[in-house]
Amino acid sequence: MKRRLIFSALLMGFSFLSGALQSRAQSSDPPKFELAAEFTSITKPSYDNGATEPGFGGRITYNVKKNIAVEAAGYFFPHKCRFGFCVSDNQGNATEALVGVKAGKRFEKWGIFAKGRPGLMSFSQGKSGFIQTGSSPFSITFQHDRATHPAFDLGGVLEFYPTKRLVTRFDAGDTLIHYSRRTENFIVYDITGTPTLFPFTRPAETRHNFQFAASVGFRF
């Protein structure tokens, strides 16, 4: 009888301990979804004056596991800037969309991750050049067109968790933008002053851009 009581007590104690450990493990898992507002900036290469353009956007993250997540982010850079291969009088802005994976190590109050997010970078007036608008040699105008290019965001993430529901996050990395081969027209004047369009083909290239982001998000 005494052995049965001891065995029952041990069994109950083991069950209680297992339940407590399982509950603790579950409580340490992060909420599945994160929704954040983000401030970002992108710095162009040094050979393009090294200008930094500010922007804003948002991000949604789904935590697949404690240390792995998939996420999507979108940013808008409203400043009328000289992005990409635009000429000096470009009046456009830029839009960026990314979808990818974040993986790393999460602790109780903070986490560190690596990220890889392919996507697109679109410039509202990213393709510029002269075009012929009529039969007259002088019927030439300068035109802007939208240009969209593949992009890839590769970098690191540092997160802090002030509460279970809040997350503050800092991103830093290299945003690679691939510019495809493109043809632009320039004006050439002959000895009589008559203009002629001269096509010039730019080779494809990939440019590196430093991008930083800071955000505050809600986890649910």
C-alpha cells in the first residue's frame, strides 16, 4: 500500500513537472504574426554621389518557428531623387517590395537574425531619353518612363522585445539592384544644326546600396 502511494505521488509529480515544462516552452514561443511600421533609408553607391534617400513603409512577419520566419515588406521613397540611371533632371520617386526569410537566434528579450529577401525596385521616372514625336527632325522631346528592376535585400536584423506583444527592430544590409541592358537616345547635331537621335546601349549591371531600417511592431 505504501509503495502504491509513493508510486502515485511520483507519477503525479512527474506529470505536473512535464506539464509545467511544456507550458513554459510554449510560453517562450513568440506570437505567430508581427505587423510593423518602418522607417528606412537607402544610400546609393559612392560613384553616384553617395546620396541617402529616406523612406517609409511597413512589414508583416509570420514566425514559422522560434528562430525562423517568413516576411514581406514594402517601402516608398517620396523624395524626387536621382536614383538608378536617371539623369539630373529626373523628378521621380522609388518603390520597393520584398518577400523573404529571416533566420537566427531568439532569446528572452532580444534576437539576432540573418535575412534574405528578393523583390523589386521600381522608379517612377527611372528611364529617361529623347524620342522623336513627329516627322520633322526638330520634333524631339525628352521623356521619362517607369523602370522596374529585380532587387535582393541581404543583411542582418537585431530585435528587442520590451513586452510579449511589442518588438523593436533594426535592419542593416546590402540591397542589390540589377539593371538590365537598356538603350537611350542622345541628340547629335550636324554642321547645319539639324538634330539627330543617336542610340546608346548601356550594359546590364548590378549595383550595391546600403539600406537601413528601424521599426516598431505589434505581435499577435
